[in-house]
Amino acid sequence: MSDYLVIVESPAKAKTIERYLGKKYKVKASMGHVIDLPKSQIGVDVDNDFEPRYITIRGKGPILNDLKKSAKKAKKVYLAADPDREGEAIAWHLANSLGIGEDEACRVVFNEITKDAVKDSFKEPRSINMDLVNAQQARRVLDRLVGYNISPLLWKKIKKGLSAGRVQSVAVKLIIDRENEINNFTPEEYWSIEAEFSHSGETFKAKFYGVDGKKKELKSREDVDQILNQLSGKDFKVDQVNKRERRRNPSLPFTTSSLQQEAFRKLNFRAKKTMMIAQQLYEGIDLGGREGTTGLITYMRTDSTRISDTAKDEAINLIQSKYGEEYLGKSRAKKTQQKTQDAHEAIRPTVVSKEPLAIKPKLSNDQYKLYKLIWERFVASQMAPAVLDTVTAHLLNNDVEFRASGSQVKFKGFMKVYVEGTDDQKKDEQKLLPELEEGSHSTASQIEPEQHFTQPPPRYTEARLVKTMEEKGIGRPSTYAPTLDTIQRRGYVKLENKRFIPTELGGIINDLLEEYFPEIVDIEFTVNMENDLDGIEDGDKKWRRVIGQFYEGFEKRLEKAEEEIEKVEIKDEPAGINCEKCGHEMVYKMGRYGKFLACSNFPDCRNTKPILKEIGVTCPKCEKGQVVERKSKKRRTFYGCDRFPECDFVSWDKPIDRPCPKCESLLVEKKQKKGTQITCTNCDYKEGVQ
């Protein structure tokens, strides 16, 4: 029998940790939160100093009872939930439920799930950090007061299934404000002149700069003609040649925000998908052999760029051996705009020597792509700057100046491993200039003017919206991905060509909130509230007082809104398909659990259909469609091809996106009493239960 009980959130994490700790430790999973505010009511006693009314989450009773039985048999219980506010709250609720004393050293935390990190954490257990718990309670209560008061108002005045929240409403406002900027934008005409020169048998291009050494803007064709008329022939004098060496520093290691941005740019991963795969890499991957299941990256919810000395040393050793001494760089740290959570590190590989290609066979395609991105970014962050030779040439003709520039990589440095992506789709072209000497002459073979118009600011991509939220201090690492998911599921915004566009519904709700609850969509208010919540975490502020100050004004505005807001009629969005029962158009409706399809001929026709959920796996039968999650008549989940009835692929077990290593056939996840097991549908290949 095990002497010690360790409780974590997930079975995957439990499996990894139990192997490290040995037979004296039994590791069990709480499956996330077991205690929370009730879903059916607000769950906050406003008249009793905002006391939360916690209950056991529906369906979690058997799990909690099992943990209680195990706790009674154990000499000691350790709570090893994730190292953040949410994890601390899970540990606190478990401690209360299991009768663990407030001052008892039961809490263990680690930023990476590796043997050394886990074992070291058990050498220094601590008591529950109530400042962290209160910070989580404050956020939970505040979000509940906002959501459970405004949402029913939206249901009554607009339609069911809507919601409002501190972070999501500000995110929608950012998208709407950007759309208004675009709609109100007035394009302005401007011109450029580009010339192609020949010099000693080589050609290069230069652009018009100005006249008499001063930069000049060309706003019309008349301005262009004036410059062209001033030119005396096509012979230009090389007036100046400026050469300099420029250094380009590597990007810092990933934070949650920068990981989501870069995964979107380079891998086309949505924020939600990035975090799901990062969670898998953090909790542990079965590498087989003596290593077994091990965590491959550090904790993925962080705004820190700090790196441990051990990780730096590992990176130095790898860079020296793989690339050479000259590629070693100096470590840098970024000053964050707001409080960095705990003593978290940046997101990095737990063991740098585990190179992506070496463990690729053990990873799914998406896991490999994300791990490779994290590994390369971290290694590059510890490497030397790239060195570029840049040249700028000034060419004159009758006081009209053209300029040409070029660059060449002299020393790749970190660029040998990794170069950061950009939102700009244009390629960073490297241009080389011929050897130009001051006082020499070059001939312009072509001089081409071109008309342009200024462009409005671009709509937000997921990457750009996450970056803006981070820069403005809206939300925290754990909230970015859920926020983007929520505002799309609620129908407030939609994605077109990977960019956010507000819907009519989003605009109506934003207008309503701006009029009656201005603080909910005010960026400055949201940032100040985040700072107050951080103050609770630091122990500088009392959570009930912070909530009370907010609620005082909020309650009055709520009463006014209930009296004054008139019912708004909104047309349902057409789905672009017809009802197979009556022929009328199907429309998108919003229900309690998100969007679904319904017949526009309601109530005469009550046909409804689910919106199919893709699982990220190509159909193994037709290799054209996507595998989607479906529900049987008895509400049992199964998986099929989205090209049905053209393709009749179906499976009760969830397919995964990598082939069987033994026979190349389909692998599926089979749910068993002890957990989930990956098995082959064709041969006897099986992986360990998770």
C-alpha cells in the first residue's frame, strides 16, 4: 500500500509523476476543479460581503469521495496542481474537502514535469498560498457578478445564449473599434518613383528620396512630373556611399502570448489549438524505453521570459557542440509591462538535448511542429546576434536624390536556427548592391512612377489581437485563448480570411454595454482592475474590498439598464443551406451550449442540426474530408467523415493524427476504466493507458 497520496488535475499528469515518485506514492487526478460556484445561480452572497457559495461540481462527487477514501489511508497528502492561481484554488478546495489544515505543508509546485523537478518540489512542500487563492476567488466572483447579471439582461432584451464579461467584452470592442477605423478611413493618394540603374555591367534599383538633400513627399501626378522635368538626362552621380555593420538580436524565449502569436503565424494554429497541444507536451509524452512518459516543455501559462541557470547551461553546451563557440550569445531578460506570475520561467524545452527530430517518431504531427517551434526559439534566444552588412547609396541628378540600399548576412548567428515570423506577408528580401564608389556615375535605364493610396489599418488576426491584449494589459496568459473562442462561439465576431470581423449582434451588444455599462468595455478600467487583482495576489489589497468598490456603481447601472433598455430584434444569420425536411433556409441559432442550425420556418418546422466539430484529423478512408464529432440518437459520441454520405467512414473511437508505427494503419483512442489507451485498428499495437 502507498504511504503518500499526491493529487494532480489530469490522468496524463498523474501517470507521468507517479513513475518518478516510486511505489510509496499514489498519484490520483481530480479531473480539474471539484468545487466551484453553481452553474444554475449566481452563487455569490452580495449581502454577506460577497461570500462565495461553493458546491461540489455535478459529476465530481464520486471523484471527491474516492480522493477522501484514499486520503484517509495515506500518511500524508500532497496537492500538486498547476503552479498558478487556478492551481492554487484547486489545491485549496481539495485541502478543505480532505480536512487538511490551513498551515500544513501540503502544496508542491513545479514548472516542468521532469524527474528532477518533481522530486525537488517534494523536498520543499509549503502551505496553501491564500493570496494566490484570493486572487483567483476575486476574479471568479467578479466575473460571476458581471456575467450572471448582464447575461440574463441580454437574453431578455436581445436573445438567449448571449453573455458579457470583463475580458471578452473589451476584446469585442477592440475588433469593433478597428472596423470603425476601417469604415471611416479616407484613402489619400501618393506616388513613388523607382529607377533601375546599371553600373559596371550590374543592375540595381533605387527610389526617389527628395530634392536638395531634403525628403519630399509626392502627393500627385503633378508632383511627379515636376521631379521628372527637373532631371537632366539619365546620368546620376554617386554622391555618398554609407556602409555599416548592423546587429540583429534573437527573440526572447516564448511567453504564452508570443507562443500563440508565433504558432498562428508559422503553423496556422489557432490559440485554442496551440494551448491544447502545449498542455500535452507539458503533461508528458511517452518516449518509450527507460525514459517512459516525460514532460517536454515547461508550464505553458506564463508571462515571464526568465530562464533557469540549468537551462542556460544546457543551451550553452548544445550550441557549443552543435554550432561552435562563436554562436554563443549573451542572455537577456525582458521587462514585462505587468506583474510576472510567480517564479515562472519562459516556455522552453525541459531538456534541451531532446532535439525535435530525435523524438519526432513519438509525437503527433502537431505536437512535433509545436515542440520544434519552442525548441528552436529557446535555443536561438541563447545564441549570438546575426551580423549584417548594410549599404546605402545616394545618387544625384540636378539636385534630385534617389537612394538605394542593400544588405547581406555576414554572420548568421541565431538565424542559423530560427527567425521570428511577422504579420506582414511580404518577404524580407535581401538585396545586394554592386560595388559603388563615391564620385562615380550610374545610368538610369528605366524611371517608373507609380500611384499608391494609403491603406486603412488591417483587421485583427488572432496573433495581432493577442498581442494587442497583452500590450494593453487586458486579461492574462490563461485568458487569451478562451476569450477568442468565446467571442466566436457567441457570434459576436467571425473570422474571414483569418481576420476578425464584428457581426451585427456583436455591434448591438457593444453599443448597449457602452451606454449602460461603460466600465465593462473601457480598456483603462479593465487594466486598472487587473492591477487591483494582481495587488490581491501580492497581498497588498483585500479581495472583498476590491469587489465591493466595483459593485457599488455596477448595481446602480444594472437597475437603470433593466428599466430603460428596449427589446432588440435581430435577424438570424443564414447558413447557406436549405432544410432537408421543408426546403426553407437554415439559419444559425445560439443555444445554451453554443451555435446550432435551425430551420427558419420555425415553429411550423422544428428541424435542428448540430454544427459539426472537426478534431483535426483527415479522413483515413477518402483522404479528402475531415473527421468530425457527431452524436447518435442516444447522444453517444461517434466520429465520421464530414463528406457523408459520399464517404461512409465511421468510428466509435476517436481517431488520432498519426499512423500506427507498426503497420501505418489508423490509431484510435479507446476509453477504458483505467483511462485512455491508443490502439491500432488493424494490428495488435497498443500504447500505455493514460
